[in-house]
Amino acid sequence: MTGERNKQIVARFYEQAINDRDLEAVDRYLSEGFVHNGEPRGRAGQRAAIALFLDAFPDLGHTIAFSLAEDDLVAARQGWEGTHAGSFLGVAPTGKRVSFTSTAVLRIEAGQIAEVWDEADMLSVLAQVGALKLGGGSGGKA
């Protein structure tokens, strides 16, 4: 399978699962043995993870700024925006708008996403909903 074809698989998955809120995209685009950051989740586990995220941010939008492909791997730099309208990481809904980035490397096997290594800026999300203060420290003074 070509790199361009693999990039299309990744783009379609995120478009359908996140932007279209079609959780059946998990069955179409992820392998049964799907692994996320070393954790075997399978389709059911990843569908549940996506559902929790969409419950917390029901208007969540996703974009791929750019993607690169080599052999069976696709790297994607991503942007996310949504309104915190449900519980997220133990934080009650705030109604605040958030935006954050992530970078994922996805491995394609037999036309499906088999594994992903994902780094998402959750500290920024927690700061934007007021659950965490970033920066503005004491500058090393006690």
C-alpha cells in the first residue's frame, strides 16, 4: 500500500470518527487488535475512548495540519478545538472553549490502523479549563 493511500486512511478515520461523530468508523478503519501507546485496546476499547472524548467535547473539531508517510507509518500533526461541556480528566464541565495540538504516528496493516503512538497536549487543555496553572511561577524564589 502506498504512502498516499495510508495517509488517506488516517485522514478518513479522523474525519469520520471525530468530525462526523461516526463511531462505526472504528470498525471500518481500525484493526481488531488495535494498540494505543502500547496499550492493547482493540476496536471496542478505542471506540469507548473516543466516545468519552466526544462526550466531554461534543462539538470537537479535528484538522490535520500535515502528514508524512513512509512504508507502513503515517505521522500526522493535528489540531483540535471544542467546548468543554462534559466531565474530562476529572474536571466538571466549564463551558470553556479549548484548542490543542497532538502528533501521532500510526502504523497501517492490511489497510487498517493497527497501532498509534500519540502525544497530545493535555496540560494545555487542563490549563484552558482552569484546572491547572501553567507558567507564571515564582522564578525560583520561595
